[in-house]
Amino acid sequence: MTRLSPRTALRRTAGGLAAAGLLAAGSLAVAAPAQADGPVFTLGGPAETALHPYPETGSPQKSSLGLTVHNPDPDEESMGYEGEVTYTLDLSGIAGVAELSPAEDTGSDCEITGSTAVCQDWGVYAGLSSIADFDLAAAKGSKDGATGTIEVTGSAEGVTFTPFSAKVTVGGPDLVMKRLPFKQELKPGDVQPAPITFTNKGTTAADGVLLTLRYSRGMEITERYSNCEYNGEAGDDPFEGYAWATALCSVEGSYEPGATYTLADPLSVKATERAFYDTLIYRINEDSSAQRSAQRAGADFTRGTGPALTLKRVTSSARGADLNPWDNQQEADFRTDNTANFVAVGGKADGAVGETVTADIGFRNDGPAWIGYIRSGEPVAAFDFTVPKGAEVTRKPESCRGVTADGKYREDQDRAPRYVCNTSMTVRDGADVSLPFDLKITELVPNADGAVRIRNTWLSEPELPFDPKPADNTARLVLNDDGSGSEDTGGSSDGTTGTGGASEGSAGGDTAGQDPTPGTSSSGSGSSGSSGSSGTASTSTDGGLASTGSVALMASGAAATALAAGGVLYATNRRRARQV
């Protein structure tokens, strides 16, 4: 009897952000029983797991099998189902084919006895959660190509579980991607060849391959092959596109074990005028409709109109037995010598004592570069707003936190003298970010003004290292202007709103302990930038916010999973009216 522990605490969100590393397609959706009473939970995991053949000498190599459960409860605040839950694995279908054992880092909440494994747990979180992780190895005496299934069921009071079948096969193709020697320090306009090369180190041929290319907003794949489909340039749509674009290329043929293949003509990878910190992910899988669907992740794709992308055989080598899904993918990071001009946008507002006005302030990225810290997930910048005298904030954006007058931590969020709003890990070129605050006029102070600033996340090092014009990082919000003060409140020179959008921001105040810009330490140059007329402000007696359709910041707790793949990476943007 073997015991192991389920890892339900390792929740995984089955939404806009996928799991790290363009994983092979799994099977989660099984038709729910008709007219089921109570909630219906769906069991899942990988549709098929390939095993290394049993070796002539030594111990068999292990593959991983992770099982999941999906609770479709739409309430984000829900604690999910609460009660005892039993998961049962019928192992009789893999007798003589494979052996299941506890994963190395598990504990003691599952029992494996003979041909049955039983896991006891409490509750099922809303969304997608892990049940347990197992190791699988080929059984002694099993033959290459042998196959079987593990049947997974669940039971709990008042709940119906849809069953799941995990197919297990001994042997198979193992496509291993070669790492390319890219030049990583670039200038805008630089183009590099990408001679994608891979080897089949498995035991059987791959029937067609799917090449997946994912590249961040500053990079571009210049070719448009007829056997590839593309989801457009990264982040074209400010309300749907995020930081990535994806190309999926299906290439027919039989790709034999022990053989190496490369592109007949290399791809071209270009650093565009908006490049700064960027990443290219390139992955190879055996082609299938399930694999293509997994990588599309529900996004719209358009087929290319150019010539077909083709592969050629390079060499033959000794056959390997390295069935490892983690070596199908390689990644390259690029740093392009570029800048982005962030501009603070201030404004004016008027109101009598007791009235509430809405100050429509924020910032924009005049480019040319987009800024994305997609590896670390750290915020790009912090928006810093000091409240004018004679006013107090009655409503603020969700992504903002009240701080003390000198920018330090403040426990009490009511009537704070200053607010800090962290951006997300990405701010696109052309982004125009609106961060409206409701201000109640408590005292009539003519020309009361508050500072509006877009700065580094480190309060002690406020300059943005990528910004060549630090002079326009600061603007003013003026309340009850009597005409005697300066007309310049900073921001747009024409008063218009940009057409771009910013990625969503993460909640929080000043991050004084955080590295402001991964891989850099220099400050922006001292060249001055121009400032012009104010942003907009509207008066309200009920504290409501005007909606102009500008893209606003929002909380983004999962930002650090940025390099997640398995399809196109999306985030849900919120219009400004939903900000508060």
C-alpha cells in the first residue's frame, strides 16, 4: 500500500492566463450527465501520457500524471464546494503496461492498493484545481506501443463528477527543439534569421508537426506562410490583445526517430520600432487537431498567403529514448536600444464647498517603445497623485492605495493625502491611461493644486530609466482656478485621448523594496519634454464617474505568470466606468 497527498492548494486558473510553457493539449471537458442534481464538477488531466520504454538495464524513467478537477462556480469570491470528497483511480486498465507511484514531493492523503488508488480530500475550489500528482513508468516486460487507460471518478454528497480517462502509451515520438544562438542586444529594425531545428529522440515517427511561435509586442515574424495561421500583431486591439502574438504552422510528413530536421528557409525575426524588452518562444509538437485547438486558446487566427513553410532532414543519429515534453520548447530574450516617453496628464476642476468633482488624470506612453517586464511580472511604473488642499478623495481607482504625504505606507485608507497606483508589467506604446478620482470640496482654496506624476516604482529613484524626457513626467491637478495661476497643468498638447491601451495594472502602493527595471540601473536623460493643456474634469454631486472609454488600470494579481503559453495570452480589460 502506497500513500500520497493531493495538492489541492496548488490552484491553477483556467482563464485568460494559461499554464507556463505551451503545454501539450489536455482533456478537461467531458459531457455532463443529463439532468444531474446539484453542481457538476469535471475531472481532467492530460489526454495521453507517453512513457519511456522499460530499459534493458537500470530503473525505468518516469513521466508525470497530474489530475485536476473543475468547479464551474462563477462567483469569484466563493469558497467553492465544502465537504468530504473522494477520488478513485481504477488502474486495472494499465496492468502490464505501466505502474503508478506517488510523486516525490507528496505526503499521505492518497492510498494505492493493488489496482486502485483512493484520494480523500475536503472541498473543491471554484475554478480549476489540482487533485494529485503521480509518477508513471513502463511496466517490466511491456512492449513498445503498448497502451492502456486509467479511469478516474469522484464522489461527494450532493455533487456529480464527470469521469475522466487518462490514456497511457509506452514509447512515442519525442521532439526536441534546438536552442538558436540569437543576438540579444538589438537596435530597432534589426532582423535575424531563425533556422528552427529539432530532433525526434523518441521511439516512433511523428505524423506531421506543429511549429508554434509566440512573440511579444516589440518583435515581428516578417513572413506569412500559407500553412501557418496568425492571430495578428501583438496587442493590436487595446481591449482584447495583450502582449503576445502567435503563429501556428502545420507541416505534413513523417518525422522519423533519430532524425534531425530544420527549416528549408529560415524565418526572419525583426525588432520593430516599439521593441524594448521582448521574448520569442518557439515550440514543436506532433500535429493534431487537439494540439492546434489548445494553442489557439479560442483566439481568432488568419491564414497566411505566402509560400508554404517547409522542413528538410539534416542528419540521422543514434536513436534516443528521451520522451520529455519539457524539451519541445526554447525561448530567447531580447533587449532593444530604445526609449519610451511617459507623459503625466493633469487637469482642472471647479466646485463649491460640499460638492464632489471628478478629476480625470492619468498618463500616456508616447513611445516609440512599449515597455513590458514579461519575465519578472514587475510593474513598469507608479502613478503618484498628491491631493490638493481643501479636498478629500471619496472614490479612487481600485489599483490605487493611499499613502502618507511623503509616500510611505499608510494603514488608514480614508482621506489619505497622497495615492500611488502601480501599473501592470506592460504598458503599450500609444497607451492613454485614465485614473479618475472623486474629490469632495471641503474648503474653498483658490488655485489649490496637487502633483500628478508618473515615476519609477522606487520612491528613492523616481526617474524612469527608459524615458528620455523626464520633464513631462509631472503635471498638476488644479481645483477652483481663479485665473491668477499658471495655465499649464501638463499632459496632452491637443487635449485628445490616445488610441492605444495599457495593460492592466496591479493593486498596491509604493514598492520601495522592488527592483524598478530588471536588467537596468541607469536613469533617464535630463533632456526636457514639452507640456501642454490639461486633461478633462467633470463635476458630480453623487460621486459618480464619467465614462469616456479610456483604458484604465486594474488589479492583476496573476501578472507574474506572464510567460504562460498554451495559446494566446489574454487579459480582461476594464473600461474606466468599471474601475471603481
